[in-house]
Amino acid sequence: TVQWLLREGGASRQEKNDHDQTALVVAAEEGELTTVQWLVTGGSASGDEQGSTSVEERGEALVAAAGCGRLQTVQWLIKNGDESVIKHRDIDERTVLLRACYDSGDVETVKWLIEQGISSPDERDEWGWTPLLTAARCRNHSVAKWLLKEGWSSMDEKDEDGYGVDTRCEG
């Protein structure tokens, strides 16, 4: 459907929905890997081209996919992106790891990002929240437990206001 709309229906790759998202970002959120691949490669079967998507748009798609726990899409975008795509931060300065801890709470995505060395458990957003503080605050307890169990984080972590896991966890 997306391919037809772009090829035949007069839609634009850069057109945005009411949430200010392009087709690539929506496809990444939905885990529509084939559509993501097609949009990023510009329809190239080899995957060598970057189509008409910008580095920023691919970064937004990566962060959105992580926020929805779309591990396969995250893996593909990282494999086919450059450092600036991987290091992209959203409007709240959240990285791909912080968005996974904030929104989806998908342990497998968080594990893969850290264990592959793509993200650091020491990352912070604009409020000083680490992955552990973010997961605890957002009630993503399985992620918080995994970070602690694996030794990636400590109960002593504090945000920029001095609040720790015990005051950030509401559940």
C-alpha cells in the first residue's frame, strides 16, 4: 500500500501525518520491516542506496522502532545506518536505548543494544534520567530488573534533581 501510494497515488515520502511523522517513522513504529527497508533503500533490491530519507529521518525511525520494541527493525536500521543515525536523540534527548526503556519496556531490545555495545547504560536524557531511572519511572520493571541483575546499573543512580530509583518507581 505504501509503495503504491508513493509510486502511483501522488503521496510524498516527506509528507507527515498529524503526529508529524513520515511514512518511514510510522512503518518503523509498526514494525513493518519490509516497508522500512523499501523506504530507506529507495526501492533498491540490493539495499545499497539510501533513497530519499535523511539521516535525521532514519534516526527518528530508529528511536521510534525502539520505543515500540521492534527489535528486528532496530537491528536492520542500525546495520544499515551510520554513526549519526545510531546516535540520534529525540526531542527529549532520548537515545534509542532510553526510548526502549521509556516506552516499550522491551527487555530484548534493551539487552541487544547494550550487549552489542551500541548503547551505554550510562546514557542520560535532558533530565538526567539513565536507562534504569527511565525504566523504573515508566513502570517497565522487567527492564529495570534486568539492568540491575546484569550489573549494568545501580540502585544508587540519581537524576539531575537528586531523585533515585526508589522515588522514580511508582508501581
